[in-house]
Amino acid sequence: MAINPGTTVLTSRQFSLNLNDLARGLVMAFLGAFIASAWDVLSAWLKTDSFDFDWKALKIALKAGIGSGVAYLIKNFFTSPEIVIKNPPAQSLDQVKSGEATVNVTSKPPVSAKVEEEN
């Protein structure tokens, strides 16, 4: 009986970015700005009993957020690609964990190598 292997996904290639990288970079920028500004807003609110915040601090937090997003993109740009298997069947995972099955990875030749072999 054949088991559905799940969905195999290759992350972006080294020295390139894909849409997932850009979306996650945007999320990192938002989270970085939120975390950088949340502390200033909360500490000011606890000290003064008013919810006023400094716009200069918000500008600095936005710059920190943009910096964190750019840092994430730079990290992904230089990271080697990874193979990720999403939603593998529980039966397959149990067999690999128990040692009944193994995981083998075979690489395909590059497209340019196939063209040269055919000619």
C-alpha cells in the first residue's frame, strides 16, 4: 500500500528571495516595530496614567522594525536552500521514528545537464 508522502517544498535558493521570504520579512518588520514601541508606550502609560506617547520614539521604533525586516531578508538571501515536507502522514512519521522506514533523498540533475545529455 502506497503512503502519501506529503507535500515537499524547497525554500528559496541561495542568493535569491521568493514571495514567502518577502511576506515573512514584512511580518518581522511589523513585529520588530511593535516590540520596540510597546515597551516605551507601556512604561510611559504606567508612569503617568495617560496614554500619550512620543512621536519621536514611534519613529525610532519604525526604523527598528524596518531594520529587523531587512536583517531577516539578508539572512534568507545568504542561507542555503532547505527541503521541507509539509503535512506528512502520521503513519509515515511513526515508521521513521520506530526505525521501520528510512528517509532517502535523491537529487535530480540540473536542467542544463539534461539538455546536454539529450543533444
